[in-house]
Amino acid sequence: MDLVALSGIDISQSVMITGVSNTKADNEILDHLRTYGNLNRHFYVNDPTSTFFKNLISEFVDTTAFTSLEPLLPYTYCSKTVADRVFCITALACEYAATEDSSISPPNYLKELKHIADRSGHRFEDVLKTVMRQIGQHLHEAGADDDGKSEHEYDEEGGVNEENEVEEEEERALEQQKPFSPSARRVSTDQQGARPRKSQTGPAPRVSLTAHSLNPPEIQRVVVEHVVRNQDVSATTSLRLRAFSGRVPKPCSEADFESWRSQIDLLIADPSLSALYVTRRIIESLLSPAADLVKGLSSNTLPSVVLSVLDSAFGTVQDGEELYAQYLNILQNPGERPSAYLQRLQLTLSTVVKQGGLAAADMDKHLLKQFCRGCWDNTILTKLQLEQQKNNPPPFSDLLLWLRTEEDRQTAKESLMRKHIGLSKQKANIQSQSTCSCGHSTASEELKEMKKQLQTLQQQMSQLLSRKNSTESKFKPRQNNPSHSSPQANTKPKPWYCFNCGEDGHISSSCNNRANPSLVEQKKKQLRKKQQEWDAKTTSSLN
């Protein structure tokens, strides 16, 4: 095991520095690295057998510090204190993955490559591509050396073996056309297809690599899977997020905060995306005034920190219990379809679960319970037998499909019924307007008859009114003074007071006051006097 593995250093957040001298002059490059974040430890590789001999390895304390530096790697830093001193900074994971490990045995090279990928913190396909490039370069160099030696190969008679030269040219053309794979170069006559030589005492026969050795089927399958997967990920992450500004009212081209937040949660859940990339996508999708809230944050801020700031400004501030109480008061609106009402309940219930007011496992149960409680269409509840399914509620998708299917069936039946009833009314109107045998319309004759009867009634009413007026004029008394012709002067005075308390405006049956006999007697005397005066006036007018 190499020195890096024995040291226990975290390869995924470490860098390797070349050009160091193992003196105090190296503190300059360490101080430069501390500008990106705190260093956990660093050590100088003094093992001559190590691949990283005379190099300095530094480990960051926080992954965020390494993430902010990683896009700049490999990075060259010129010393400001020592002339002609140049430091080269590279990611230790890339260097460690590119190093040929002597412990990799030919039968287990895939397992060892995966182990190296896990130790280095890089994806397996990246390590695989790096090893493929190194093997390809090594095979090119080895092929060039073998081509130089093949010119001096002779057969048993001392001449040049022309058959071997033709075969070697064909093999070189095949190697240039085929892509190189990260398979270990196994040199064995039974698997590599070495050609027999005519001379048993001549130079050692040259071993040729077949196309099957260069590209084993398992390596081809792994490469194709990872390349296709990377293409799918890059196509997905290249899509632009919908913009969010937080303005009220919400513009049509923007998403509301909950929808925008769901897109960001999907990016954070993707393990192939770094924290720096997610933060950049969040900031790119923000518009003012939401963008103004995160301007003060640094570029290497974690996505969780950015989202916490936005949640405090635009997120829901009500707790789960308050939202659940509001959810119980949601009823079906007039003219609202049951499927639309169910979707409105689902949206509110999702917010309740997100705020911790309800367990996610109980969503379907509470959704069906509130739907049966707030839906006014008893026909659809009975048809689907939803009341009987409260103990074993169906999923939201199934329930929504049932409602939409039943609504469509009812709509089609009502449309057919209106069409059938409309045709029946139209036939009845046609029959009522049919003509008689003499050629005249029955409806027109009825209308003329009704007009004649109306005229007769009007004449009779006018005659009765004229007779009544003449009779009243004969028996109407003559009045000398027009000022006393009011309706009150023609009627005999009546009691206007309460017989219990003597007050005006109410009667004794509804009186709650104390009895006042003196006032009642006084009002009674006034009533008698007025009645006597009225009787005298009436007698004089008749005489």
C-alpha cells in the first residue's frame, strides 16, 4: 500500500503541489491555499519509491473550500518572494487515480479501479477514462518501439521475413482504428495470439494484441452505460430553471415560490451535481427583489444557506396545526367540479405535511375524509362508494381518475338528455301549430276569440263604473265648509288611549305600565265631549 493510503488523508478534498523545496519558502504557497479555506494538515513526500516523491500534499478542513478551488485546477502560482520559483497545484484525486498501482492484478482490475474511484472521491467513469488514456498512450509508445525492432528481425535463412512484415502492418492499422480501453496488458501466447516464428534460435517472437484484448466486452458495456448516463444527466441539468422574483402579483412568466422550491430540491438531491453548481443555478434563476436578498452571500455559499434566506422571506410562516385547521374548513364552491375540489384539497394538504402538521403516511386517509365531508354531490359519493373506503383509502391518482371518469359519464348523459328533451318540445310545438281543414290556423282563431271576450269585459266594466258614480252623487251630503270634508270629520270619534294607564299609542292588553284611574277618567270625559259634538253636527247636516 502506498504512502497516501497509509497516511489516512482524505483524497477527495486534498491537493498536490509540485515545485516545492521542503523549506520555509513553501509557506508562501500554503498561505495562498488558506485564502480558500483552512488546512487540516500537509506533509512532504520523502519516500523515493512513491509516485509523489518530493511533492507537497495538503488537505482542506472543509469540503466547501476545496469545491471553490476545484474549478481553477490545475493552477500555476508564481512565487513573489523567490525568483523563478513556480508552484503547480493539482487535485490529488486526479493524480492518485492516474497512478498505476502495482497491486492491481489482471483478473481484478475492474474491482481495483472501482476501489481507487471510491478512495479518490471521483466517479468511476472519470477514473476509467483517465486510465484508458494512459493505456492508449502506453500502447502507442510500445508499438513504436516494436516497429523499430521489427526491422531487424530475420528468418532462418538470414533474410527479412516478408510475411511477418505484412502482418505487422495490418496489426498497426487495426490498432490505430480501434479505441484503446483500460484493460491490463496481459502478455501470454495463448490469449494474445502470438505468431510462431520460423526460426527457434532467432530473436524472441513479437506479441500482437487482438481487437478482443484491446476492447473486452465487459469494459465496452461499462463505458457505454456510463457515457449514456452522463449524456442524460448533462441534457437534464442543461435545462433552465423557471425564474422567481417574489413580486406580488406574480408575473405570468415566473413560477410561484413553492414550485420553484421543488425544482431546487431536485437539483440538491442529484448526487452528480456539486454544491457550487447548484448554488450557481439558484442565483441564475433569481430576479429582483429575490436576487437582492442573496447578493451579500459569497460565491461558495452552500445551497442550504441560500434557501434558508429565501424561505425566511417568501416561505410559509404558518405552522402545520394552523394550516390543518384551515384545511378542515375547505368546502366545495358552487359550480366547482368534484375533481377540481379534490385537487384543491391535495394542494393544501401537501403544504400541511411539509410544515409538519400531518404525517405523510396519513395523507390519503385525511384527503378522502375531508372530500366526503365537503363535497355536495352525493350522487358521485354514492356511485363510487367513497364513504365505505375511508378505512382503506385509494391513492390520490386513482381517486382523481375515478372522479374524472364519473364526471365525464354524467356530462355525456346530461347532454344526451337535453338533446332528447329538446327534440320532444320541438315536436310538440310543431303539432300545436298545425292547421285545420278549412285552411286557417287554430292558434290564430283562438287569439281572435280571446280579443272579442276582452272587449266585452271592458264594456261591461265601464258601464258598472258609470252607474256607481251616478248613485254616489245623488246620496252625497252637501257640505257648506270644504275645510271639514276630511275623512276624520265623517267618522265618529273613538278611544285613542289605554284603559289601564291612560297613555296614548297602545291598548290595555299590551300595557306594562302601572294603572292610572284618574288619567283614564279624564280621557274618557274628553271622548264623550267629542262624541256629543259629532252627533250634533251630523243631526244638523241631515236636517
